[in-house]
Amino acid sequence: MTTADNDAVAVSIVVPVRNEADNVAPLIAEIVRALEGRWVYEIIFVDDGSTDATCERLMALMKQHRQLRQLKHARSSGQSAAVRSGVRAARGAIVATLDGDGQNDPAFLPDLISAVEGGNGRVGLAAGQRVRRQDTGFKKLQSKIANGVRKAILSDGTRDTGCGLKAFRREVFLSMPYFDGLHRFLPALVRREGFDIAYVDVIDRPRHSGASNYGFFDRLWIGILDLAGVWWLIRRKKPTPAVTEVC
């Protein structure tokens, strides 16, 4: 299945990238293998201000893959901004995301998408939970501390929010308040909107090439401020009142 009829797109795959010229071609091939014949889908790469040949590689690949689209930020704005640009442009009711460095295996996309589809409208997010992490020891420790602090404060029931593999309903994502760092707190914010979370174990793998462009809580103080802000949002949430139309 392809995107011959744009109105029929069911699933949009959003991939934020920055300086990943050598990784885009193999990643697109893997996404196509994972989804072809299962959904009418599109693949949206969001080039977040790359200074290498990422844009040119994607333009060439668009000639081979009709379902491939590219968005480009004039300057780097961060992973949350890239994801948001992709979701806003998406045509599918369900959006799935993964990182552009090859560490996220597209083979797990069908499990995530199916978890949202099969949730009868109650599952707002299917979140990948990494096993057999391929990061350095320091980065694993960094994530472990950050995840522990986040769980203690937000009680979001999630052991790993740093995994880029996620699937969610587009309207749920767009209903949430946007801020830089949003992608790190999706489980807590989706719960805030009254939806359930599905969890899918995914196997981490080494990146194909290059160096990491986006880190988990690399900017420590900004991460702490984000955490405080999300805690405040959850505390301020009030139940939606029942509404009856009076005739």
C-alpha cells in the first residue's frame, strides 16, 4: 500500500533528523519493509537544520519512495519542535515516531501502531520501552537517574520515556500544551488527558553511523524546569464537566 490517495492515509511515520545523511536511506528501507501491505502510510522526515547532505539525500530518496515527504527547519530547533512539525503536517489519524540514527528498530512499529488501533479509543499512546540498551555506561546512568526522578515526581508508570519509538493518536498529541522537551513527558501528559498508555518492549541497537544529536536531559537545568512545569500542569488539571444541550 502507498499514499496514492492522500485522503486514505491511516498512519504517518515521523522521523526527526539532524545531520544523519548516512542513516536516512537504510532507515527508510526498514520502515517500508515493516509497514508495506499493512497500512496506507506516509513517512515524514523532519530535517532539523542539518548542515550535512541530509536534505539532498532525502530529496533523492523521494524519487524512489512515493510515500516519503520531507520538512525542513531553517535552523535547528530541537527534537520536540521537529516531532511537532511532523505531527502537524501528518495526514494519518495515528502517528508513530522513531529516532533517525538507526538505534530504534522499525520492526517494532507494527506492534506500537496495533496497540493504539486496538485500544478502542482509550489508548492514546503506545510507548516503546528499551531493553538491552546500546548507549554508553554514562548515558545509561544519566537516563536511569532522570527516569527515577521523573517517576517519583510524576508517577507516570513508565520506566523509559527516552525511547523514540512511540505511536499515538494525532488529535491527542495536538491537544496537549506544547513546550520544548514535550517528547520526554508524553506518558504523563497523555494520562493527564484521560487516556491509557500501552507499553511495548523494544530492542535497542547501535546507531548506524555518526554521533548523537539529541540527548536525554543533556541540558540538566532545563530538564528540571520542564519536570516542574509538567508536575504543575498535572496538578492544575480539572475534570471536564458534563455538558447537556438544552433545547
